Amino acid sequence: MVMVKCICEWCKNEYEIERWIANRGQRFCSKSCRMSWQMTKPPVYVNCDNCKIEIKIRPYKKNNIRHFCSRKCQYEYFKKYKIGITSEESVKNRAKAKLGKKRKPFTEEHKMHIGDAERGEKNWNWRGGISKKYCNKFNKKFKEYIRYKFNNRCYICGKNDNKRRLSIHHIDYNKNSICNGKEWAFVPLCTSCHVKTNNNRWYWFNLLINYWAMNSDILI
């Protein structure tokens, strides 16, 4: 994270800010300074599009398509000219939204900033830096054996693996289960169900262990 020093255009105080934010045109050290600067600019006078009364607006609103003196005038104007969900204008806007708007590609510095925001202790799945490798017996051959044992279907929702291979879930959340001879501690799950098992682990352990509780190959 690269920090740069800038000068606030309102209070003239020096402040530090991340370089990728400064490159986007940050001019003030705080929201209050920005609002104070806007209040000093002279107001602009325009006519209400509905009742034609002269109204005073902020300079940054001058480029707006329409101006109204009240919500009532806005509602009457939209009703009079049938501007809304069924209007041609709205249909065109929805068509543009489907095409999408291409954004500028992220810079390498911005990508690093995004990575830093979700790395290490800042990540939602952080567990104190504990890293355990899977047992070497937990290989493709063993995974195919578990899938075949459950007829290539997710144990929770019953979805088959036509589009994407099922994941093999450790019921007891122990990566060395197969090395310890616990072949019973595995079930195939689809991607959606596998994500759910990362939270409330005690609940999912009790739910999935019920399958093996009635089988003779369980070794606890």
C-alpha cells in the first residue's frame, strides 16, 4: 500500500492518502471540507420543468436533465408525459443496461490493493494462520471411488455431476482422515452445498455423520 501526501484545497492542511485514490482526483481531506467548498459556490437559477417557477439549485445539479421544485411537480410531469416503467425512454435504458458498460481495466496497483484487503487476518475465513496439507492418499482415484459409491450424486441435495465434478467433503474436517483409516469420513457434495458446510461446522458434522451411523464400515 503506497501512501502519498496531498494538500486539501479547502483547509490547506496536508494529509496522507493511498496513491490509487489520489490518482482518481481526490481534492479534499474530508467530506466536511468538500461540502464547505460546495457551499461557497454561487447558486444557479433554473425553471421548474412542470410549473415553470424559477428555483435555486446547487451548481453541481445544473447539468441534470430535469429540474423540479417539488415531488408533486415531478410526479405530475412524469404522469403527463408518461415517463416511467412503460415509457420508451425507460425501455431504451434497460436495453443499454443489458449491453453493459465497459469499465476501465484495473491497474496493477489497484489489483494489489484489492488483494491486500482480503489477505491474511482481513479474510473472513482466517483461522489463525493454520495451514494443513491433505493426506497423500486423498488423490483422484480415491475421489472417484467416493463419487461412484454415492452414484455420482450430491449427498445433501441429490444433484448429479453432469456439468461439474462433485467435491469430496471431509465430514470431520480433518485433512488426514484417510491416512488415519477413516474411509467413512467422506461424502460427495455439489459446489453450492460444499460452500454451506464451511459455516456452522458442528451442525453439518452431526447431519452428515447420520448416514454412516447405520453402516457397518464406520470405524470411530
